Amino acid sequence: MRFNAALAAALCSSVSLLGQVRAADEAADASSSSDVESIVTSSIERPTFTPTNVKADFLEQFTDDWESRWKASHAKKEDSKATEDWAYVGEWAVEEPEIFKGIEGDKGLVVKNPAAHHAISAKFPKKIDNKGKDLVVQYEVKLQKGLECGGAYMKLLQDNKKLHADEFSNTSPYVIMFGPDKCGATNKVHFIFKHKNPKTGEYEEKHLKSAPAASIDKKTTLYTLIINQSNDFEIKINGESKKKGNLLEDFTPSVNPEKEIDDPKDSKPDDWVDEAKIPDPEATKPEDWDEDAPFEISDDEAEKPNDWLEDEPTMIPDPEAEKPEDWDDEEDGDWIPPTVPNSKCDEVSGCGKWERPTKKNPAYKGKWSPEYIDNPAYKGVWKPRKIANPDYFEDKTPAKFEPMGAIGFEIWTMQSDILFDNIYIGHSIEDAEKLKAETYDIKAPIEEEEENASKPKPKPVAEAPIDVEFMEDPVAFIRGKVDAFWSIAKEDPVEAVKALPEVAGGIGAVVVTIIALIGAAIAMSGGTPPPQVKEAAEKTKQAAADTKDQVVDSVSSGAEKVQAEANKRTTRSSGPAE
């Protein structure tokens, strides 16, 4: 009786000690994790937004009076088959970013509707004419929900009497289009300018060749375009140069047409010979050339393998096949079992009738044809004569753009919450850099820090002590395995079982053994178990139940995530960016 009580007390103490050790470890880990999160959160300090003193022909930071400058478009669709009343139903708002905020109180212009056409514009205080000056265009884009298909580019609109904000649309004449665009495999920073043909007066779009890739990032991205009076240009992303070139050399179609063109009235003379080679007319077929010789012949040296089974068929009736019970010989005909490969043939060189293999015929030459020689009558490749291009002109200064009277965003996108901010349009590279230093350079490192802090912590990897073998120190080896199991189980019980199944099985066996011993001790004593034993057994039972619940919750949450992602993919639409 005293032995049973002592045994029960010892087991109870062991269970309690194990629970206390686990509780202490978890409490220490939780405290440490909480401290780290607190440090990260408190270390991210954001400055408060202050309007800049930088001056420019047009500078926009979307302060409280922004609505006095910007107007959303209500242009009607020109397509008579359209079912919507308005082309541009997308809404706009000015608000602080919802993700990775860099500066307190810093607001931007935000696209509010996915899968919708948006258009908004603002007139310049006075027209911008860059003749005799460099042109600098700079603005921030923040893709808060990423960008799978859509545009985030701006247009600098031509200054004319038809410039009405309410009627701004995709047909409104513009001078420069600049900014990111992505849909499917297309991902680039547009730089398009419209050039006026001095002879016809018509405008033609000139597209940048080999445009740089856009930055598809939920953090703020700064796009800068610099056009010099020398016709040189540079595109920067986040202050880093991504593309340099010249307006006369790096755009298609080219600014200036060719001086000469092919004469459309010229034609190749009938006696023109443009065959450089001809068959040798003096060549004759050799007498021993046999055109009828086959490409392959039977290999007379081949011999049938000794283990070849000529009497065994390659396919035999399936011995396991049975005639269906509902098979009617009168209606369905005689039942024939399906055939299967003869297993005897797998163990030998082959079965069935043996035939000699073929080999390449050494006497084969094929059809004879004469060799080709240089054509003595050859005159070369004919080309039409060149004449002066009647449409030729030369514009040496395409950087002298038409005067610009407004800025507009006219886009279609599948993602909402695209934010635009800190727009600079002027002539000073130094002032654009100063604005960058006051805005982007401050928020960029803060946003980077917030993104890093938001990333999920990597799961611990289960590793046995690499410097201890079981035979050297069994206790240290087992302790390392158990410690690794608990560290993973606290984050993901299922992953812990997968990574270290031997530890999970051992723990389960210990728990079952303890419960069995307690039950046996109680049965042998013939009395009511003491409160300590009841309490230990209850704790053990509860711990097992908690572990089971964690596994179930982990599996369930994983399934829900997979299903949610599947729904997202199947409901996602895609369309071309405008």
C-alpha cells in the first residue's frame, strides 16, 4: 500500500515537473517574443508631414485644398454600343496610405475602385513651355495592393482651348506620357511623346525602345524623367539611373524620316539574273552510282539470341480477367478476355518470330544531282533605285515640346488603392532632388523597416546536436532532439511531428505509460486515488487535448488559406492596360 502511494506520488511529481518546465520555457519564449515586437514597433518613428518650400511650375503634395485644383472626368463614352452611361466611373480620394506609412499626415491621390476606368486632371497655373530649358518630371507611386494588370502613368496634356477637365479622356491630346504599366508579360515604364510633323501638321506617337521595367512594390517608388535641350534623356527609379538615350535615336518610329526611299515605279528587268549559283551543266552521273540502292539492308551477321522464345507470343490473355456477370453471349457475342504483355518475355531477349535487324547500306548514295557552280550571268540582288523622299523633313530639336497646360491620370487597373504623391514638373534637377530628399528619402527607409517587421518569422529548423553523437552522450543527444521538437511545436505542432516523428512517438508513449501506471497503482491500492494523482492525471489529459486541438487548428487554418488562395485565382480577371 505504501509502495503504491509512493509510486503514485513520484509519477505525479514527474508529470508536474515536466509541465512546469514546459510552462517556464513557453513563458520565457513568449516574453522574449513580446519584447522583440515591442522593440520593433517602438523603434519605427515617423516624422510629421510638412509642406515643402520647393518651387516649380507645378508641384502637388495633395494638401487640404487639393480639390480646388483637381477635377474628376465625366466624359461620355464615344462607343455607341457601350452599356455604361459614363466612361470613367472610378472614384478618387486623397488619404494617407493604409500600408507601410512613412510620414504621419502625408496624403496622396488614391485610386479607389478595382477593374474600373479612372480619369482626373489638374490645370497648371500657367502653361509650361520648355523651349530653351530642361524638363524634369517626377512623382511617387505606391502600389498598396500590388499591380497585376493596369497602369499608373501620367499624361502631360497639350495646352489648347479644348482643355476641359470634365471632358478629359483617352482621346485628349497629350505631349508626354510617363510612368509604370503592367499586364501579363508586359512590365515597363512608358515614355511616349507626341511629335508634330512640320509638313502635314499631324501628330505621331514616339515610343521608347527597350523601356526599363517598372518596380512592382507595395512600398513607395519614385519615378523621374529628365529631358535635356540636347535631346538626351534619363529615366531614374528611386534615384537610380535606369535608362539613358536620345530622342533622335531611341524611339520608334523615328522622329525624322529617311532622306531617300525606294522608287515605287521602278521594277526588276525581265532579263535580270539574280541566281548566284547554278547546277554545273558539264557534270555527269558516275557509272557506278546506283540510285536504286536501299538506305538500309538486312544484317546478315546477326544471330538469333539463344534465349529467344519463338513459341511464346508477346501478348497473352489476361489470366485474372473474368467475364462480366451481365455479359450475354447471344447479344454481346463470345467474350474474349483482354490481353496483357507476356511476363515470360520480360526475362529473355524476346518472343515470337525472330527477324534479322537492318543496318545502314554502305552502298547507298541516294539520288544523284550535279554540283553547283558560280553563275557567270549573275548580276546581284536587284534593288529598286532610290529617289528623294517627298515627305522628308529634319527636326533637330524634338525636345522643344508643344506647350503643356495640365496633368492627368487616365488609367484602367484591376487593383485599387494605387497612390500618387509629390508630383514635380519643372526645369530644375536640383529642386527635384531637394523634394526627393524631403519626401522619398525620409519615407523609404521607414517603409523598408515596416515591411521587414511585417514579414512572418521563419519556422525553426529541427536539428539534432551536430557535435554530439548518441554513443558519446545519450542524455545530451536526446535532450537536443526534445528541445528542437518543443521549439517547433510551439509554432506549428504538425510540422514538429513531421520533422521529428521519433520524439512525438516517444512523448506519446511516455504519456500513455504514465497514465497506465497511475491506473495500475490505483487499482492495486484498492482505494480512492489521492488528490495529487487526480490532479496530475487531469493535467496530463488536458495537455494531450490541447496538443490535439493545436494540430486540428493548424490543419484547418492551412486548408482555409489554400481554399482562399484558390478562390482568389479563379475569380481574378485580367485585361489589357490602356
